[in-house]
Amino acid sequence: MPEHHLSKKAFKRQRAELNEALLEAQYELRKANKGPVLVLVSGNDNGGKAEAIYSFYEWLDNRFLDTRAFALPQGIEQRMPHLWRYWISLPGPGKLGFYLGSWYHQPQIRYCRGEINAEAFQLQMEEIARFERLLSEEGVALVKLWLQIEQPSGGEGAAQELEQSVVMREWGDLGSVDHEQVMTSTQLMSELTSTPWAPWIAVPSDDAHYRDIRVGQIVLQQIHQLLDKQTKRPAPTPLLPAPLVRLQQVDYCLKLGKQQYKQQLRHYQAELRELVRHPAFAERSLLLVFEGTDAAGKGGAIRRITQCLDPRYMRVHGTRAPTHEQRLQPYLLRFWRRVPTPGRVAIFDRSYYGRVLVERVERFCSRRQWQRAYDEINDFEAQLSAKGTLVLKFWLAITQDEQLRRFKARERSPLKHYKLTEEDWRNRERWPHYEQALNDMLAHTDTVLAPWYIVPAENKRYARVEALKIVCQALRQALK
Amino acid sequence: MPEHHLSKKAFKRQRAELNEALLEAQYELRKANKGPVLVLVSGNDNGGKAEAIYSFYEWLDNRFLDTRAFALPQGIEQRMPHLWRYWISLPGPGKLGFYLGSWYHQPQIRYCRGEINAEAFQLQMEEIARFERLLSEEGVALVKLWLQIEQPSGGEGAAQELEQSVVMREWGDLGSVDHEQVMTSTQLMSELTSTPWAPWIAVPSDDAHYRDIRVGQIVLQQIHQLLDKQTKRPAPTPLLPAPLVRLQQVDYCLKLGKQQYKQQLRHYQAELRELVRHPAFAERSLLLVFEGTDAAGKGGAIRRITQCLDPRYMRVHGTRAPTHEQRLQPYLLRFWRRVPTPGRVAIFDRSYYGRVLVERVERFCSRRQWQRAYDEINDFEAQLSAKGTLVLKFWLAITQDEQLRRFKARERSPLKHYKLTEEDWRNRERWPHYEQALNDMLAHTDTVLAPWYIVPAENKRYARVEALKIVCQALRQALK
């Protein structure tokens, strides 16, 4: 009797038990609004990838199952970051998502065809490992299955089998791939992406009964772990204390006279209008992040920029406190859904930096959450940047006195009184806390690919022209 | 001094007033979570369509503006109902949406190129009028602007001008269009779609100042109307009293023995597996709606169907009570987002029929809302059907006694106890009300294109095979 085999009788008994346990677990998962649980099904085509998924449709409530098969990227998908399409289609909490052709397949195929070298492949595997860590940290459970046909012969057979495992039937004829490459890529993939929170699990699949029971057990265990919060994760990297240098250097006296302002505004607005019409911009995109204390003048600075842009290809996204549904999902998700496609401009009036600012200070998230957010955000921006998005971030800086003056002016103004809320006054009292948070943010997320610009905004005219000028300079440089 | 002209001084004064009023109105709109307000901007290219929109970006909070320019349908859009892409991209409440190239443009272009005849064009205009009526009823305000250059010359000039108005620059060269057709189409469009709740409004646009102020005033007025709920709408068509015939004819004694069941199940499952693999199905799609009282066996019947389908191309959608966000939007929106694309199957376990069943009985919606829903649903299904979706609807019927037996069995079963809630017992007490609602639903929405099948479900085996058989028969017929 082979080792990984089940008799029909044993199968029937085990299946009945498993069915009951899985149904109960699925219900608990939904009730707790935990998850989703993502099950990546890879391995040999003749290992029964589809069949392993069918079992769950037999057992569980089909309304909360969601199977996705991604073909090779097409159209807009090719022009966006590799992980974009997986982000924007992430199943909601309480769901069980099955992936055929997951985020591993494209890099593997490209490597096996010789389109990317080992180094590029390795970088992509590392990117994936970070993506999976983020998902895991944000409460998404991952089960990565490798359905394996046990191989008595070895040699040529083994290589062919691995090749099959990579080349999915539905992707059509992909031309010849190199057997050596297939071996190496699978090896590398396993080494680089088998983490404590998302290990690859091999499932002997010669016997269909054994395979189905085994897969069911693994998924069940993962749901239990998620419900019990047993998942082990590494401690976050300790943060270096950030010196308060940059903010102290802000020169709040910088200002522009009315005439200078008019003239420079006209000049840079004309330039920006031309830059976004440049043929090269059709292949790029622009993401502008505006942050700043309340009443720092974000809206006004943004409007001086949008005046130059065609409303059809531009969106300003305000960032409000997350809704109940959004809170149950990874915090970066709603921003991934808003990133600009080629030829377009997205402007965030407040942004994902909320996690390391307001959410940190007001304790809407845990220490662990905001501490790991720096790396996650850097990674997010780097992925966009790698695909041609120019990411520029602005902090509009005003003094506490100036803020008070503006609050009082708002109270009196019929056009602006509604902008002032109780919350604004409360936030004001936490000024030193915000200053610390801001400082850490600058220290950890000011990168070459996505720099922070601190713009003194005590004088609105100066700040507006300055932001506009920076956008023009960066865009001019990028389109060269 | 021409009639539709503003001096620079008058413009400046009026603009300041309008700016303040619009800003206030935009704030009120957001605070009340009303809308969205959709502004369709049509007319001459040299009438300044884009410029008219720019003004709002100068005046208002850009975070709540949303400009959309739809090109001619491409890819999947061509294979879905004409209005699908407008449905799935509808701005949320509190927003002001500007449309360039709205739902009017494609029919107009096709008519002017001679691709569709006058009758087909008229049908499309009527479909649009119903769409706009639905939006208006559901709290979406519509402003349809026609920017008009006043024409002293007339004749050839007028025709050319109208032609320009249809052919948008960004759609590229569309070949020659017939001037006569352009005149007729614009005339017909105006006649058929100028309704009290969404009239076409001509704006003389020779003078840019006059145009911008006029457009601003019209939008302001529309927001005020929406906030005051002043919108005039026609009384809903009175409902014919529906005889209780069909439900009384249900034969609850129909049943299947275990052997017959096994055999017939195997037979029809094999047939369904083949039918969905038929090459012709790649151009069609299947939408199955399952409704029925609690414990009627919807889940079990659905599973016997999903067992035959490839999980990659199939989704089962459960319909829960709408979330707070969903309640602020047209009720059909979340179902439009889930309709199947070509080659795919969508199964609704409960559906949009909730509006005329549970929402009616439990008074979650007004009488007016559920009364008009019959026509709206018929229209929705007809649009899907016209593009090749096979729509089949099942009512699983059980007696009150059988329901009680199943509730009690659920209480005892470890696999099913969680299915039973307090709500189920409460609903049970309203049985006669549900019966009346069901009866009206059948009387008003059993159409040739999207028929209702009443399946006796007192015997689960019978109901499962019966539903499967009906799907097979209808699909076989459709793929011929």
C-alpha cells in the first residue's frame, strides 16, 4: 500500500468529518469578518489543480467562494505594476479565494522563456514575499499549495513534469521553455518565498482521495489559525530615532508679493499645461500627495495645479476616515484602487500617510501597524515608480500661530466656515505628537524615487507657486 | 448689445455670488449624502464644453468633482448592454459628475453613420429615457446641457455645426456623416428624452462669460431642487390586482425516488457540463436567479448546478441586506456590477427581487419604490437578454408545514444549525404578506425573455433535478 493513498472507505469517513468541520469554520470566518483566506493552487497540471478546488464547491457555501484564474497580463495590466491586478481584485473578508495562475506565474514564465535573468527573477520573488507579508500582517491568510506527482523515474521526466506545472493549459502554447530554467525557477521560488506566515506546502497528488482530504485539512487548519490569531510573524524592524532637523530648517518667512505671484503662477501654469500634453506623458503618469496640518492650504495649492489639467484625465481624491468595510481590509487597498493609469494624474488630498500620522497619533492603529507601514508605503511607491509613475509628495508647513489665525478667519468667512470642525480644534492640541509623527515619516519615507518636499506655507502665494514649480521641474526632468 | 452677453464687470460680480452659493450647495449636498448630480455637457465643440466644466474646478472642492469622457465602446464594453459601463461607474452620493460623451453619443453616431435605422434609434432613446427616469427616482439628479452657438446664417452652416456637436474631437475621424441624419437625430433625441425630471436645456454659448454663469446657475438650481426634494415625477402606473392562480396550482406532491434521482441527476449534470463547453456559449452568458422562502432548498439546488460548472467562470452571489453605502445608491447598482460577461455564469442566491419581496413586506422601501421596481427590473433583464444573456428565474415553493419541519431539523443538525436565525422565525409569521408579494411579482415580471419557473420543492430531490432540467432545456434551446 503506497504511503499517500486513501481507501474509498477511509476517504468517505474522513470526507464527512472534514465537510462538517470546514462548513463550521467557514461560518465562523464569516461571522468574525476575518480573512479572506487565499489558497494558491500550483503544481502539475495532471496533479488535479482544478479538481482540488471543485471539492470545496461541493462542501462549502458557494456564496463565499471565489475562484480566480489570471491569464498573462493584457492591455492596461501590462502597463501597471505587476501586483496591481491582484490588489484591486482582492476578495473581501469572510471569503475563501482560490487562485489558479497566481502572482507567481508570470515571473516564472518570463524567466523560463529567458525574458528576464536570474537577478530580475529574484527581485520579483522578493517583491512577492513582501506583498505576502503585508497581506498576512493585515489579516489575509495565505495557503500556498504545490500539488506534486511523486516521481519514481526522475531525470527527463521530472523536468517535463515541472515544465507542465508552470505552463498552464489555459495560457496556450507558450513556445519552448528551457528545462534547466524551470528547475531553477521553481527551486528559487520555493527558497525565496517560503516564509513562516506563507510557506509552500507540497501535497502528494497521485491519489485523488488523499489529495482532496489533505488539501481540505490544510485549509481548515489555516482558518483555525486565523480565527485564533496564532499566526507567527517576525518582530518589526526597530525604528531609528529621527532627528527633528528638517522641520526646524523650514523658513516660514518666505513669501511672494502679489505681482510676483501673478507672474510666476502664469509662467508655471503655462509650463505644466504643456508638459502634460507632451507625447511622452502618455506613457507616464503622475501621483501627487498633499499632506499638511489643518488649514495649511492644501486645497488651494491643489487647485492651482488642477487648473492646468484636463478634468477628463485627472482625479483629486480626498481621504476620509476609512468606512467599516474599509477597516476590515488592508489599508493600502483603497489607494491601490486609485493609482493613476498611463497618461493620467491622481492627486491625493491627504493619503495613505494617514496611517503614520493621524492613525498613529490618535491610536486608530497599533504601534506594530504604523511601524511596519513605512516599509510598506516605500514598497508601494517603488512599484508605481518602476512602471513610470512620477510620485511627488508635499508637506505644507505652517506655524501654530498661523493656524490659529486661519481657524479664526474661517469662522468668520461664509465661504469657509464649514471647513472648520470640532476635530480641527482637538487635533490642534496634539501638535507636538503630530510633529514627532511627521518627523518620523520624513525620515523613513523620503526616498529618491518618491521624495518629500517640505513647502513653507505661512504665505499661501509662496506655497502655491512653490508646489507648482516643483511639479514642473520634476515632470520636465522625467519627460526628457 | 446682444441678448446673451455679459460685460466683464457684471460677470465678475455674478461669478463671486455664484461661487459662494455653489460652494455652499456642494457642502450641503455632501452633508445630506444626496445625489450624485450628473451634468451631461453636449453641443457644439466650439461652444466650449470643456471650458464650461473647468469653471467648476475653479469654484468647487475638487475632491467631489468627477469628470468622465467615454470614448466609443471597446473590448468587453461592446459585448455588454449599452448602459452597463455607465451603471458600473456611477459616481457616489455627494458628488458632481460631468459627462462628456454620455450615453447619447454612441446611438447618435451610429444613427448618423447609417448603422442603425430611425426605429432602432428611437428604441434606444426610449431606453435612455427609462434609465434617466430610474436614476431620477433613485435620487440621482440629471442636468442635460446643450451648448448652442447662435447661428445668424443658417442653412449649410447649421448642419455642419450640428455635425460637430455629435462628433467629438477625441473620437477621432469617424468618416463622413449624413447632415440630414444629424438634424433628425438631434431633433428626435430632444423630443424623446426631454422629460420633466431630465429636460434638455439649451445654453446660448457665443459669449463665454454668459455661458459659464448660466451653466453655474442651472447646476445650482438643480442641487437646490434635489436638497428640497422638489423634483416632480409622474405617478406610478397603478398595479393590476394579480390573481393568486399560479401558486394555487403548485403540486406539492411531486417527488423523486432515490434511484430515479441519482440517475436523472447524473444525466442532466452531464448535459449541462457539455452545454457550457459548447463553443457558442463563449458568446452567451447565463444568469440564474434563485428565490424562495427560507429553507426552501435554494443552496442545495444551486450546488447541483455549480457542480457542473468551472469555478473560474462562475460566481454565486448571495444577496444580503444592503449596507449603508449601498442604501444611498440606486438599488440595481450592485446587481449591475455582478452581471455575467460573455462565457460566464452568475447565480444569484436571492437577488434584486428582494425589493418587491422582503423590502416591500418589511417596509424597507416605500410603496412607490416597490411599485415602480417591476418595470425597472423587466427593463434590466431585457437589456441583458438583448446582449445574449440567458436569464432564468426560479421560485422554490414549499408549504408552511414543510418549512416548520425543516426549521426544526436545522436546530438539531450540527451542519445546519447556524443557518437558522431569529429573523427566519419572524419572517414565517408574515407568510400571507409574502404570498401576496410573491404573487404580484410573478404577475408583473414573468416575461418571455426572462421567465419565472415555479418549482415545487417539498421534495428536495424533485426540486434539484427540476431546476437542473430547466436550465439544460433553456440552454440547449438558446445555443441552437
